[in-house]
Amino acid sequence: MRPGRGRKDGVAVIPQEQVLRAADRAPESPHDLDRILRPLAAASGGAPPPIRYLRAEIMSGGVPSMNAGYQQRLGGPGRGEGTPVRHAASEHVPGPSGYDSELRRHNEVLRRAVGVQLHDHALDIGCGTGQTTREAARTAQAGSAFGVDVSAPAIERARELARADGLRNVTFEHANAQVHRFPPERFDLAISRFGTMFFDDPVAAFANIRRALRPAGRLVMMVWQAHARNEWDVAIDQSLGAAEGPEAGTSGGPDPFSLADPPTVKEILQAAGFAGVAFTDVREPVYYGPDVAAALDWVRGFTCTSEVLKRLDPAAATRAVERLREALATNMSDDGVWFNSRAWIVTARPH
């Protein structure tokens, strides 16, 4: 949302800072967010913005973000370089709590793989709203953590959350890791949770990151495996494209699966000056919400999903949404809606 009060086409315009506070108070369910925002909207004389628009605007001012690389194309874990864009690197941040909740299982696996030590200085690439950066800072009490992301709103939110946690050894900067001038040989670790799949020039980007690492430093990043191995992506693609032809398919653009192929990734990293490239298979589900209605709101908030639905005529869009609802219902369990996923943890060290 843009700052300022008022209405636009009968829908309330709520100041961004109020939306962010509301998102923190409703971490799990989009319906809770709607409930909290309704009184704010009434004060402006309008109706609350649809949750799917909030997802696209909540921290952006209109630009996508990139945390797991999947918000954009279809909204799965993704970014452009850092904050949820599900399939791209932009500035859309679908609410830090919701995104972190979605990747809760992945986050634990990555945290164990990184193994931050007391004196480490960690660089977090595509940090989004900073969950992984803050976790590194808490462990590296005699060191530090530095997070960068291409989303300015996400970085501002990360700073707010770090201040609220009382962390003094963590800093954030709005920056593109491909070209940012990091201090040479400053960091013991370079980490990323789905924040490295959208570089314009991957070799140049990883070479820049490698120069920021100390000779004994490590790169530890989590990236998606191939589309076909990720149930969440397959289900959404099938729901959006079934019976509608290629026009309904997801649009081109940043590819959240650009680092899915181990030989390709190994070639990129070696060209960037890394050695000892290794891959660990990660099989953990993604969480879409406590019930089907909440999960549907979440998925419709993915940039890729909303773009496809906008290209369809009303009847076709209705059918696509119903297919999405059915796919989500199929994956409903006692503890919410979950989809299987496959990822790699990629590790390497400077050559």
C-alpha cells in the first residue's frame, strides 16, 4: 500500500506501517489479517483491500521481492535475490511471519547445515525480512551477521525486527549481492535461503560473494531442485493451466529453478572461484496455511498466480481458482495444508 489515507475505487488506502503491524499480529491466517485491517479500512471510509493485493503490496510499493524465489512466477518459496517472490527477485514481501512459517521445515535444515559458530561473521544473501540473519547473529554472539536484499521494504522491516529483538551485532543493507562492494575477505560464512536463483549474471555474482569470504570461508545456500520434483509448483501450474491452453500458463521471467541442476551449479561456482562443491538432498514440505481457505488466499497472493488469473476471462479464472481449491484440499491434513518439495543445500569454499 502506498502511504496515506483515503480510498481508491471504494477500497481503503491504509498506511503501510499499519499494514506491517497488522501482518505481525496475524502470522498464520490471511483471514486474521483481514479481520485486523477491517477497522483501519472503516476509518478511511472504504473496504479492506483483498488479501491477494495485500500480499503483492504489503512491503513493496509495487515491486516484487525474492526470498525463496517462488513468489513471483507462482508464489512458491523464492525471490529475485532475497525476499519472497516465489519465483522471482523483486520486492513483494508476503508478510515475514507467513513466509517464514511456510519455510519452517527448510529453515531448520539450513540452520543445522550452516552451523554458525560463536566468533563467525556471516553474510546472508537475499535475506528478506531477516529471519536467517537474526538467527545467525544470535549464535555468533562474538561475531556478526550482515544481511542484504534487493527489496528496500524488506530490509527496513528486517531492521525493525532486529531492533525489537535487541540484537546489536546484526546489520542490513538494501543491496544487490551481484555488484555490491563487500569488504574483501570479511566473512567466515555466506548463507542464503532461496535467495541466489535470480542473479542476472550468476558467475559474476558468486565471484563477488567469494571475494567477500575469507580463505577458509564457506558458502552454504538452499535452492530448489527441478520443477517436476516440487509438488507445490506442479499443483499450481496444473491448476492454472488445465484446459486453458498455453495462454494460461505461467509467464516467463526469473526462474526459481535456475540452480536446480548440480552440474550447472558446479560449473557456475567453479568459474566464480569456488571449489569442493557438494549437494545435499533436502525433502521437506512447505506450509500454506491452517486450512484450505487460508491456503487459497496465500497462493492467490503469489505474483505468478495473480498474473495468470488476470489474463483469463472471468469464467476461466473462476475454474482455475476452483482447481486450486481442490488441489489445496487434497493436501489438507490435521495440521494444515502442506505440499512436498525438494531442495538442495549447496556447499562450497573459496578456491
